[in-house]
Amino acid sequence: MVVRKPQTETFPMTFFTSKTILVTGGCGTVGREIVRQLLAHEPKEIRVVDTNESEIFFLEQELQEYRRSHPESDVRSLCQIGDIRDADKLQLMCSGVDIVLHTAALKHVILCERAPFDAVQTNIMGVKNVIQAALANDVERVIFTSSDKAVNPTNVMGTSKLMGERLITAANSLKMGRRTIFSSTRFGNVLGSRGSVIPIFARQIEQGGPVTLTDLRMTRFIMTLEESCRLVLAAAEKARGGEVFVTKMPVIRIADLAQVMIEELAPQQGIAPEEMEVTEIGSKPGEKLYEELMSDEETRRTIELEEMFAVLPAFRSVYEDIAYDYPDLINAVVTDPYVSTEDNAMSIAELRSFCERHSILGEYSRATIPFRPALRKRAA
């Protein structure tokens, strides 16, 4: 990560200014970008906890370099090795904290399926530990980053994230006079993240193909890393307690993404795009052809805001009387589930423009993926 200061006009310095913020999983793709964006808000201190020793070390070095290159900034930083399974560690890290942005999780579907008890320990018990540490330290608010896979889950990972959402919502009934607000954010695929399909397609194109698609009909919600993290911060400011914020996102066909990437990257490997083989290999077990970010049941308790939807708690009577008085309310009634379909997908031209506008494929250009004819699978 190159720590650079975001444009302040995009990030008004209000809500996070002069506050102490803990980011769990701060060395992950989303966590690091959240840390980067927080710098523009001039918080008092950014704390990061992560299990990755090497990445914690590098992040700490980069934050120190940021301080040297921005002498006007008073932001302090504290990066520590730690696991959200360790309740004692979280208790210490939450001392004096105003806001917790909880991004640490096990996120790979297949790996969670192979190690379900680990998924429970991290994605469920870890959330429990965050909640208890926040309550014990009277943290102002906690924002949990969830996933589209929590909607009508078909696998261990999605089910564990759904339980995480439920715990965060239910935590609002445990406050006993404390100020803590607990809310969740739910979004789809972050293009270019380590867990996304883009690095896989790029590697396959670099090696001369074939590019593998599970199903040509598959659609997905997408958003950029910067936008997803900006909306996490926006949700932290909007949160009233117990709601799940669902970000509004464009829809793409995965086959169209593969085509755009082939047209962009194949010539850099000395391969004509039309020569690149695309193979359909069949859906993975439990994999959906489309994504759901809001279920049919949830629409009955959802309201629409300018940049996101807010799914209100199902058991409102369990919690204290919460006024969901968002200033950017658009519709108090939502009738349609939020599902990705081919009907609402971007065209190939729109997708290509989206990738260019957000420099989605920039790091996979010739500068970083050299021409390697020996790796081509076709005879010369």
C-alpha cells in the first residue's frame, strides 16, 4: 500500500476528526484502504490489529513515512499483531477507542467450507469478542463489514457472515445505558481485491489462456475498492443502531469482464484477443448465478437513501426507541429485492468505460506483467 492523502474535498473532515479509531483486519485489502482514507479525516489515532506479522510491519513503516511526509498531520498510529479470536487483546486495543471498523474475517468460500470451525471462531466468535470489548470500553460505535453472501447463504462463509450481522444488530439490546451503536454494511465484489476474479483472469491471460468461466450467465454486483471503503465510512456516520447498510452498485456479467480484460491485456502478451481461449468449466458447489444484496423479506423493512439502502432491524421492539431519521432519505418503502440480473447489467462499452475511469486494470498493464512467450500455451 502506498499511503497517500485522499482529496479532502471528497472526504469532509467532520465525523472522524480527532477520534481514536480501531480497524480490525487492517492489513487486508479493504482494511488498508480504510486506513488510507481515514488519514484525510485527521483522526486523533488510528489503531490496526491484524494476524499478518509482515503486513503489520510494512503498514507501520508506511504510516510512519506518511507522518514524515505530512508534518502538518497530528495523526498517531498504533499497529499490533493480534487475532480477533483473542478477547483479551481486543479489550486492550479498544481502550480509549471511539469507533471500531471491523473488517477482519475469513472470506474465502471454499477455505471456510474446508475449515468450518475456524470460520465460526473468526466470523462469529470474533464478532462476539468485538462486541464485548466495545461495550466494556464504552466505544461510540462499531461498524461490521459484511458480504452479499450473507443473503440466503448457501455456504459456511455466508452463514457465518449472516450470524455476524445478527449479532451486531442484537448487540444494540445489550447496551445497558452505554452509548455504543452497532451497525453493519453489506456490499458485493470489490474489483481488483485479492479475493476478486480480476487477478485470476489476469494471471490466466498472462499465461496465454485459457480464461476459465464457471458459467456464461453469471452476474455480479461490483464496486471499486475506494468507493466501497468510502461508503463504509459514510455508513459509520449515518448509523443509528441495528441497521444493515446495503450499498448501491452496478451489475456486470462475468463473461463481459473476461472479454474486456482479454481485449486490454492479451495484446500486451503478444496474443490477439480473438485467439485467447475462453472455457466454461461449470459452477462451483453452492455458487449462485446471480447475487443478492437484499432478500425479499428484508425489502419489507428497508428504506432507500441516496447512496445505499438501510435494512432496519426485524425486532424493533427489542431495542430502545431508535429514530432512523437519515437526512438523505429518498424512499420510505422499497418493494423489489436487490438482485443482480442480466437485465440490469452494464453493457460491454459501459464496463470498459468503468474500468478505464477507475483504473481497474492499471496494475496488470505491461509495466507489471511482462511479455513472456515461453508461458504461452499455443505453438509458435
